[in-house]
Amino acid sequence: MGKTLAEKIWQEHVVRSAQGEPDLIYIDLHLIHEVTSPQAFDGLRLAGRPVHRPDLTIATEDHNTPTQNIDQPIADPVSKLQVDTLRKNCAEFGVRLHSLGDIDQGIVHVVGPQLGLTQPGMTIVCGDSHTSTHGAFGALAFGIGTSEVEHVLATQTLPLVRPKTMAINVEGALKSGVSSKDIILAIIAKIGTGGGQGYVLEYRGSAIRALSMESRMTVCNMSIEAGARAGLIAPDEKTFEYIKGKPHAPSNWDEALAYWGTLFTDKDATFDVEISINADELEPFVTWGTNPGQGAPLNSNVPDPSAIADPEARGAAERALVYMDLKAGTPLKNIAIDTVFLGSCTNGRIEDLRVAADVLKGKKISKSLRMLVVPGSARVRLQAESEGLDKVFIDAGAEWRQAGCSMCLGMNPDQLAVGERSASTSNRNFEGRQGKGGRTHLVSPLVAAATALRGTLSSPADL
Amino acid sequence: MEKFVTHVGTALPLRRSNVDTDQIIPAVYLKRVTRSGFEDGLFAAWRKDPEFVLNKDEFKKATILVAGVDFGTGSSREHAVWALQNYGFKVVISSRFADIFRGNSAKGGLLTIIVPQKDVEAMWDAIEQNPALPITVNLDARNVSYGDVTVAFDIDDYTRWRLMEGLDDIGLTLKSLDFIDKFEKSRASFKPNTKTLNH
């Protein structure tokens, strides 16, 4: 019987397999950042262990780093200590690091693909749940905890139980104004935040194949929001074209290409579960609640919890509306926004900035809100500046910042104030995620830009 | 890692579903570079409310957390596990856990137990009626018991053995170094290396 793509990659990486034990899986690339690594390096030091493969490891500073005045020392002493600790650890253990101010610094999941380190058929891990982003290249990529970070540093392997497989078939064509962010938000609303638990998701179908590489990364990025550690897409010509010429693209290109060409789900393979989404019917999608599964089409209303049959979901919806200060039945388009955040590993790449700038060009954002534009990496920032996008954002009244995770998780000074409401292109709308007491609506870059102009949740069609 | 065979303690009923890791420990508390001291961040936002269950005297000594479905969703931060352990929890019971959280718990010796939602609800009722109710978690026998109730739970043999022996995963894997060496010799040469620029 045939194999799914995930099963093929898994099998290629089994170092050791024994009855009744997890498989020992080899890791091709380990990405590191300052928040989830200090205790792992400490563990190595205590045990007197080296990093087994520093040449398969790379680090960057992203979660804590400020997006303003980056030429000055980090003001928050605790953040500074964490960043300094990463620098010290990388120097001691021989790990390549891209520090704040370096041209290759940025969000770890933007940096990997841009360097060409993310390639089809690889296993990629990072102490960050959005590692699933790299699945867009047909890699098996997933987030790990700090104990696992230490395990990979020490052995370049992980003991893992083989996940089940789920196909998500997205057929049809997206309407104008609908993007890959809307696809993934609609998928999460359909299967729920726990729907993907224990599975690797494979996104398939004509609507997925039609997406650019960067749009595919947006889809795979939020697999974890459906509970799946990993989500992937079979590589194709677009994938190969994207990698070609990048700093770490294979020098023996033909050999690599021959292997990459084998990376697809066989026709006679079966998935444990299959679900379908009709791309023709998708609309711009936004969240109204406090988990990414609580979303609805922008043209609809805040849902009425009393109409939800499942008591658990009803209770969660009631709590969410209280936290979000929303009334059932309110048109989503009437919700006034205080802050628009364009950025993150979900939507902080150059294409995201381009589509948003296209909406904003020659216009002014609403006086009732502020807009932060935070490129995903220093190189994305430079590329945007070379295209004049920075000027478009600044002329529209937005703030043009330095690269990092920024307001996606509010570890640096970029945070929402208590009660403040955001339209955010990031990935999580959890209570307080973007700052204590802040309220988050997840949106696409197109919706973020249109919302910035109108002051309430909007799509470009409303302009 | 401490061995885990049985544990007897009182429990805290957390009647909430989808308790994500940003609630267990908000990002601003993740800046420490040690594995200890995270207890202050545990449920930090919710603890501001004096009515929050963690603030009630009768549950102050609880070592078993009984939570709603989808506990630990969201980020991969192992700090969520450390915060629970630093605070004093040894066991978390729910009807479903997020994968990464569950994996992290097993690495650090925090036992996560999955039981059907109806059993979670029965436990909530029993604990609320009697917060001093002793609850016994028996990993060897794979069950949780209180009063005259016994609920069986599933856990894979390997994780159970590791927890009961208190074994460190890295030490176990390093016994397979020969396999790792052999695997590395057969890896494709076109795979990227972070120290070598090709273009």
C-alpha cells in the first residue's frame, strides 16, 4: 500500500525502532531562540555534554527583542538577560547566531526559509509551536518543549510516537479579497482547537496548489491552532523555485531535486481522517472569541451562545463574549478597533506587507486607531524599503518598526493596554495574549489594512 | 527526575475548557533563565480575581489539578509545566490535552491523566462537596480513586515505565549512539548545513 507524504518523511528519519518504544527520529535542522533555550543549554552544561551537531543548528533573537531603538541596549533587564544568555550559550557551544542588528536576524520561522535552510523532506524542530510553518515546503516540522530542545542539542534526535494523518482537501478558487489566512481560520473554526490533536495535517487540493509559498506558510503556521503539531504541503515547482539560489540551497541541485520529486502522497495511500473545504464559498474570516476556533465570516454577526448546542462550547462562547466585551448579534463589521498589528510568523513576510500596502497606498488610516507594521525579519524590512512600502505605511499614518515577534505575544514593549482591542494578523487571540486585558481579533493582512482605514473590522470590498 | 508510582493528595477543580498556555503562564513571565521560580506566573491573570478557585483557602494545598477539555493548548512553552510543578502540582487530569503540553509534562515528571468528561465532572462535584477529599493516583495500576469511586486511565507502557523509573530521556537515547552514528553516515549530502553557504 502507498504512503502519505508524512509517512514517507517519517520513515526516512527513523534511527532506531523497537517494539513498545517510540521511534528515535533524526532531526535535520534545529532552530533556536532566546526564550525556550536557556534551561536546555544549562542542562547540557550540568551533564558536561556538547551540542552534537552545531552545524545543523541555528539561533536568532526574536521573542523578546524591541522593535524600536535597537541600536541601544535592551531596556527591560530581564529580557536583556535572556538575550545575553542566548549569546553566551551560542558562543560557548559553537552555534551560529543572528543577533539583533544582524541582517539575518528575524522571527525564527521567517529566517529559516529565507536562508534556504528549510527544504522538502526534512525534519525541522524549534522550541516554538509555530514551527509547523516550515511544513509549507513539504518538511515535517513541529514545535517542541525545552526538555526536547536539550534532547536535540545533545543527540540530534527525538523519541517520538508516530502521529496519525489527516487530509484537508481545499478545492476550488478563492474569491478576490480572500486569502490563505481566511482558509486556515475557516479550517480551525470547522475542526476546532482540538480537532487536529495527534495528527499531521496535509493540506491538499487545487486551492492549496494555487497559493504562493508565503501563503502556504501562513496556512501551515496555524496548524497548531487546530491542535496539530505539524501541517504540510507536498512540494512542487513553486517550492523548488522559491529555494533556488537561496544561501543554503543545495549545491548538488539535481540530486536534491530528484529526491524532492518523490515527496508526495501516493495515489493508493489512505489518511486516517479526511475533511473537505470548498474554497469557492470562503469569505474574509475573523475571530470574535478567545481561541482561534471562535471565528466567523466578516459579513456575519457575533454569534449567540444560546444557539450553540454543545454545553462546553456554549459556556466557552459565553465567557469569551464577556472577556471580549461583545454582544451577540452585533455585526462584526461594527466592531471598532484601537490597534492594527501587521506582522508575526503568520503574516510578516514581504507578500503580506505588499498586499497591505496596496490597500493603504495614498490613503490615511483612521484617526481612531494606531497601526504597527513589524516585518518578520531584517531582510523583509530591507526588501520592503527597497520597494518603497515603508513610505506607503508611514504616509498612511502607520508605525514602521524593526523585525521581531513583537505584539503577537507581547513579550517586548509592544503590547495592548487593558481593554484595548486589536485587529491582528498574528495567530492567537487568547485572553491577554497581546497584553494583559487586551482583546484580539485575528484577521488577514487585507482585512488588517482595510480595518486600519475604516476604524472598524472591514475588508477591502468595504472601502 | 523524581520517580512517580503513586500520589495521594487533594485536588483543585478548574471548571474551564481550552485552558491555553498563555493562561497557565503569560508570556511576560517567561523571561527567567532557570527552571524554578515560575509559580508566581501560574494563572497570573485569573489570580487577580479573589474569587478564582486557586485563591480559595480550601484548595490552597491541592496537588492534583482537574481541568476542562483541551488543557494546555497553544504555545510549546515548557514553562507551563514548570509553573504547575513549581506551584506544587504533581498531576493534571482532563478529558483532553494538547499534544505538546502533554509531551512536555512527561519529560518533566508531571503526570497528565486523560479520563472521560463525565468522570471529570463527577470529580469536580466530589471535590467541591469536600475539598479535603483525598484522591489517590496510582500509575502502577493506572487508576485514580477517591471515596468508593475508581476510574481507570490509559497511558502508553513506555511513558509509564519512564515515569515510574524516573528516567532521563537523553540518557536513554545516548545508549543508541551507534545507531545515530550509522544514520548520520547515510544522510544525503545535499541536506543543508548551517555552517556552509552554497550561494
